[in-house]
Amino acid sequence: MRNTVCAVHYMANGKQSGPEPFENLKLELRRGCLVVAVLGQLRKEQYGYTLRKALADDGLEIDESTLYPLLRRLESQGLLISQWREQDKRNKRFYRLSQVGEGILTQLLEEWQRINASLEKILQEA
Amino acid sequence: MTNTSRRNPMELMDRYLQAVRFWLPKSQHDLALELAEDLHSQVEAKAAELGRPLDEGEVSAILKECGRPVVVAGRLRPQDYLIGPMIFPAYRFILKMTLLWMMLPIFVFVVGPVHFATTGSLGAAIGSTIGAMWTGGFLAAGIITMVFVVIERTQSKLRVADKWDPRSLPPLEKPERKASGGKTACELIFNLMALAWLLLVPYKPFLILGPAASFLNAGPMWHTFYAPVLLLTVASILRLIVILVRPDWVRFPVWSKLLQTVLSLVVVNYMINAAGQTAGAAWHPFVLAAQGGEQAVKIAAVVNVSILVSLVCTWIGLFIAAVVQTWQAVRSFTRKESFTPGSASLHVF
């Protein structure tokens, strides 16, 4: 689980909590992308486990205790809609992107493209 | 098959979820339900992969991967704190100021000596001072924490963060200056003269007693305290020489001055205590009437009282100086690189 994004590694004062600065910086970098990835995956309705699995299959592992609070936060911001439903004799909470979430995702992807273009330019100059 | 693997492995899952729920507030229990569903799905997926139900060890491995219940619950629940990051620097500053730079000096320089004066035993005085310091420290820290908790709970409503004016910021601190060579040289000359005077006094009592030297003699306690006073003067001379030779040691003058003041305070304290312990009827701790009859004894008594009053005043002066110098020493230690407007661009880049 070395690549799993886990919010607890971040410290409010910016001090590095682990022995490896690279690992911390990598986690910090991935954290920003995580919201975009979750919103992107939830263009199609999914429940927690399948969402985690889909993210992991695409190379972005995230642990349970990071994903569920994030889903809760995004829902409270109006970006997601959730619904408890029974499937395979078990209650599962299904999430999907709301209309507001779709608009925000579009904006975030545009921002992502801008950052990516800037970074490429900076790195080419170097 | 071991005993553990014969038990229902899903019972382990229930125990785990129960432990997670214990650390979660009731409003967050639906997160525990989602976690439960996730873990069940993981178990199912693993069982499908292996083509058989999981044993307790395999379920245990999944739970261990998820994390210790208290840690998982901590990550699941919304972040809460008594004192938030916005006011925490102020909280730490006030706490440090109160405990280290106010209470500690008070206990060391006032409460400790008072306990020593009342008990007469160094061990008992240290013990009772540490005990009182411990209790007082906890009490002060508790009160400060409670005040800041109240501030934390109310500051968002009062919008304190928005109510500030950049013009109310303190002025720029002056860069730490090196000790003035001329002033130090004058101090050195004065101290050398004081040393010469101290060395001559035992042979020429006139230098301290004036005309009264013809009928007054130094009391026996000077045999004990003459050497420490002499050593303090020598130490002061050495300190001034170091300051002259190494003006670049910008923190040395402040810290060495503090050390000198504290040592002087200790010596004066012992002198006052020793004077207080001298027998009441023949109270002549500092000077004795060698000859001259009753009149000389009366003069000796007045001189003794005068010296004692002077020593008490000196003690008070040294104590105030010690507090001020402690503050200066701490500031010199904690002060970072001086910030001047001209250096702003360097800090920015």
C-alpha cells in the first residue's frame, strides 16, 4: 500500500512526517489530483468499493478511511448525490456526480490542462 | 488447522467494525456502515479469487491492511481540535511566556529562596519549590488552555481574523548591536579599581570604614564571604576582557551578565541569611566594636543595620536585573536574522 493516498500523512504545519521527503511530496501531489479522479469516476454511478477498485485499476490507490470522508465532503458541497440501495442482499451507498459536480469537474479539467501545459513549458525551458 | 482458524472468520470483522464504531460519533456511524460494506466486498472478492471462503488469518490480513480501529476512526471522523491552527501560535507563545519566562524565574528567584529562608534546609526548599512549581504550572497551563478554547469557539463568530490593521504592527526590531568597546573598557577599568580596593581593604580598613576604622573591626562572616565577593569581581573582569577581545560574540555579554547577576544574587542571599541567623543580643554580623565603649557599640549597631538594609536593597535590585536580563537573554537567543527593509527582496526570493 505504499502508493495509497492517505490524508493522515499530511501535517498542518508543513513539516515532513515521514523519513522520505519524496514520498510526502508525491502524496501531496496526488492529493490534489484525487478529487478530480473521484469526480471523473463518478460520472458513472458507483458504490465505495467499486469506486476504490476502479481508481486502483487506473493506478490511483486510495484507502477506505480517506475515500469515505472525501465522498462525504464532496456530497456536502453539492458535487455528488448518494443513495442507499440494496444490491446482492446488502445495503450499499451509491454515488454519482450531480449537475453542479459536472460543471465543477469541467472547470477542474480545464484548470488541469492549463497547469499541465504550464509545467511542460517550464520543464522544456529548463 | 489451528483453533483460531476454526472460529467464524466474519466474527472478527464484526469485532473490528464494533471497535471502529466505538471511536466514531453517532452522527458518523453511516461511515462505519460504508466501511463495513467495503470490507465485506473485499472479503468476497478475495474469496472469489481463491475459489473458497477465507479463513480467519486471511480476514485478519484484510483488516490489518485497513488499519488499527482507532486510527481508521480518526481518519473517518471530521477533524476537530480544541485550539485550531489560526490561534495556536498565539497559544504557544502565551504558554511559553507564562511558564518559562514568568513562572520559572519567580519560583527560582523568589519562591525557592523564601522556602529556603523559612525551612533552613536546601533539600526541603528544592523539594517544596518543585512541588509548588509543578502545581502552579499545571494550573496556569490549564487556565490558559481554557481561555484559548473559548477564543477558538468564539473567534469565528466574532470574525477576529478580519479585524486588524497593518498599521498596528510593532516597529521593526533593531539589529543586534555589538558591545561598545569604549563602554566596556571603562567598565573594565572600574572593575580593576574595585578589585584593587577589595584586595587592600583587609590591610587598610580605613578604605571601607573611614575614621570609624579606629574603633570598628570587620565581623567574622567576612571570612566566609570575602572570597566569593573577590571571585565575582575577578569573573566580572574576565568577562569584560572576553567582550573586548571577541566583540563578535554578540550573545556572550547578555548571557554572561545574567550568570554574573544570578551568582551575585546567590551570594547576597547567603549574606542576608547569615546575618539573620546571628544571635539577637549580640547582633554584630558585619562589624564589631573593637574599642571605644558603649558609644562604639551603638555606632557598630547602626553600621550593621545600614549594611543589612543595603544588602536587602541590593538583593531587590539584583532580582529585578535578573528578570530583565533573563528576558534580554531569551530574546537574544530566540531572535532570528534581523529583518530590515533593504533585505526584504532577499527574503522574498
